[in-house]
Amino acid sequence: MTTEHLVAQIHKKQSFLCVGLDVDLAKIPEHLLKEEDPIFAFNKAIIDATHEFCVAYKPNTAFYEAYGIRGWKALEKTIKYLNDKYPEIFTIADAKRGDIGNTSTMYAKAFLDDLGFDSVTVAPYMGKDSVEPFLAFKDKHTILLALTSNEGAFDFQTKEIEGKELYKHVLQTSKTYKNSENLMYVVGATKAKYLGDIRQIIPDSFLLVPGVGAQGGSLSEVCAYGMTNNVGLLVNSSRGILYASNEEDFAQSSREQAKDLQKQMKIELEKKF
Amino acid sequence: MTTEHLVAQIHKKQSFLCVGLDVDLAKIPEHLLKEEDPIFAFNKAIIDATHEFCVAYKPNTAFYEAYGIRGWKALEKTIKYLNDKYPEIFTIADAKRGDIGNTSTMYAKAFLDDLGFDSVTVAPYMGKDSVEPFLAFKDKHTILLALTSNEGAFDFQTKEIEGKELYKHVLQTSKTYKNSENLMYVVGATKAKYLGDIRQIIPDSFLLVPGVGAQGGSLSEVCAYGMTNNVGLLVNSSRGILYASNEEDFAQSSREQAKDLQKQMKIELEKKF
């Protein structure tokens, strides 16, 4: 999917919501456990109920690998369902991969080609030749971890190298990578005050922002500092939407949560456009 | 597996060789492609032929994910075969994972508990709460990326923070993590000269050293700078062993390669013990 297509969808739906499909069998409604594939059954219900209000879905691969073959089958079915039924939706494999060149190519092929995701998240620690194999895929996107929303982000990401934090070096250096126009970045919303600085380095790139809601980031603040003329934002919510209820009508509750976030996003978009 | 057990195996076999099971269907002998599960058939033949000369096997998960469900099945079969038939062998899931706390727990459970690997490689960029969930497993090991052997290592890992390279901060900071006694580190052999510095920070920890042989590191140099009273080294070889031949008798050629490396390792061990 091209960035232009994504931006058009955002304006059409008046939403830049991404729904994180982090399915935990211990948390889903009990009646689904009788299904042949409870993970996919849950995802399908969530997707059908929320797709009107979001522009992206993001399964985190850990939640699927945790269930072995069964989990991988559910992941395959989920991405196939999305690509078949809702091809206008942007899909993110939240895999946080990264390895030496030829090995990164294997990961890139797996997620972008074979599974057919529009994008994959990648860890920057191993540098250029671990990231560029992902960037080589046309109309696909590599979402590089820059500043994450967890406590451990302060261990290394915010440490200063020659007067500038490591995550800023990651932003700057990655701009020199081949096909860097295919880069997006993960930036934690709990650190909205950093967004101004970040926009000085990457004024136009899309940011994937986790941590709004449950983790306490403020949507208006994120938009004030992070929104560009091209929107440039995908804001993720996982647990808040997925586990809004664990009754039979859970999908309806998820829909309400997604709708509520979309309303807030519409207000933010109207401030700018 | 405890570190003591690993060290005892090293002395018994006079080897600290790790064989990287990076199976590429484009490179394995053609006659195996007729097998129901060519990846597992290849791994089984390689393991049976080389196990006398090595103490560890390390499948890189990218090579399995690249084949989807089929690849995951082959990975499951491979680790099960190792645990059933050669339980004295140390196993490494070269997965380079790392995510926020509860998500890292999912990965840790998948690789260390469900699949039953003795260890897993982890990327440090997200810091403490992304690494500690892996460290919580008793008699299991977390192999943290410190200084990798690829060109991109110079993008960030060797950049100085307050007069000290990032990878040294990773070594130092990780020592403060809970259950840090379960840590080992990836250190590229192409940078043997760094090993002296590294040993000042982590005098006793095991290092997993890729890049000897094909990537040009020198075994004697690695041992001179990196070996401890507890050996403290696992040296990996992948392609040099796996693809020594693609004839019918490929496993015999792999065995010769492994045997040759074991002989060199015996010499190094005899220098010290």
C-alpha cells in the first residue's frame, strides 16, 4: 500500500486509529474457546466490528508465536482475512525483527511477501544492513523502533551520544539508508513532549504511536506536536479496544471503544484540515 | 541447562563449537527436496553427523519463519529431536526478540518453555523490562546482542555515550538486571580486539561468537582475548559446516568440517587447561 492510499483512507474515515490485535486466550470471552480456532474467531469478530473506525490493524507476533503452529495458523488466517475482505486497511506485523543482511531478507520476505503485510516493525540495534533488506520492498513500509513507550526506553534510547540522544541518531542515520522513503517510526505517546524534536529530524514520516489510552498518553498532545500536512500519525490502541468486555456481545463493546477514539480523532483532524 | 553442565560438556568433548542451523532450501542437496519435510531431514542428518564435535546448535528463526507453518513445524521437530536424542546439547533459539514486558514474556514462554530451548537471543534496544522477562526462567539463558559482526554494528553499537561505546553500556547496564546471572552475550569475532575491553566489564559471562571462519575472525585471537577460567566461549559456524557439500554424502563433509574446527578448539583449550 502506498502512503498516499493510507492518507486518503485516514481522511475518508476521519480516523488514524490502529487496532493492535494482541490476542491472549486467557482474556478473550470464554464462549470463544469452544471454536476450532478461538484466536481467529476473536480477531474476525473484532475486525468486523471495528473496521469502520480504524485504518490499520497490528497483530503483535509474540501473541501468535506463544501458541506455536496453532498461533501461526491464526496469524495467517487473520492477515488473509484482512487482505481479502478489507484490502483498504493498512496492516502491520509488529514483529520487531532485525538480523544480519541475508537473514533480515528472510524475515522481510516472510512478513511482506508471503504473509502479505503492508509493513513490519524492525529493531535498529544492528544498523544499516539489518534494516535495508526490509526497505527494498516496493509499496511496503518498515516501521523502525525509535523511542518506545516502556520504562526500559530510558536504558539506552534516551542516552546522549555527542550531545544527542540515541533515538535521534537512529532517526537521522536511518534517513541515509537506501529506500528510506519507505520508513515509518515507532514513537511512544507517553513522551509526547519529545515529538516536537522528532519532527525537526523527520518532518514528514509517518509515526506509529502506541501508548495512548491505557498507557496514559494524551491524544491532543500527540496531535499538536506530531501531526503533519500529510497527517503522519497512526495511533494504536490494543487492550482498551480488545478487552472492553468479555461477554457474548464483546465485539459491540469493542466497536464502541473504537468509535469513541475515532470521534476524538475526527476532532483533531478538523483542527488541522 | 546449567552453565556448569555446559562447561562440563565443553571439557568432555574438547569443543566449544556451536553449529548454526540456518537452513536454506535453495542450498541443501537436491535429493532431500523429495522428503516430506526437507528442512528437518537436512537438520537431522547434520545433527547426527556433527553432534560428537559440538556442544550447541543454534537455529536462526528467520530461516524457519520464511517457510511459514511448514518452517515452524520443522523448527519444532528439530528442537524436539535435539532434546530427545541429544539432551546434553545446549540449544539456542536465535530469534533476536525483544518487546515491552508482557509481550517479551510471551516470546520467552514460546521459546524457553513451549519449544524447550535452553536459551534465546534478545535485542537490547528496548532496555530492562524487555529483557528481564527472559531472565526469569530458571536454568535458561538469555543471550543479549552486544557487539554484532555485521557492518551495521558501527551505526550505533560503537558510538560513544559519555566516553564509552553503546555496546559497553549494554554490557554494564544489563549486569544490573534481575537474574543477570542468566545472561550471555553475542560478540562478533570479526572484532576480536574488542574482546579484552569486553572481558573487563563481564569477566565471567559466556560469549556467543559468530563470524569465525566464513566471516574471517581468527579462532586463536578470540580465545586469547575471550577465554575465561570457565571457558566462557561458544563459537558458531553455520554455512561453513552446513553447506560443505551438496552431494548425497553432504553430512559426511559437514562432519569433517565440524571435526576440523573441534581439533582447533582442542588446541586452544589445551593452551589454557
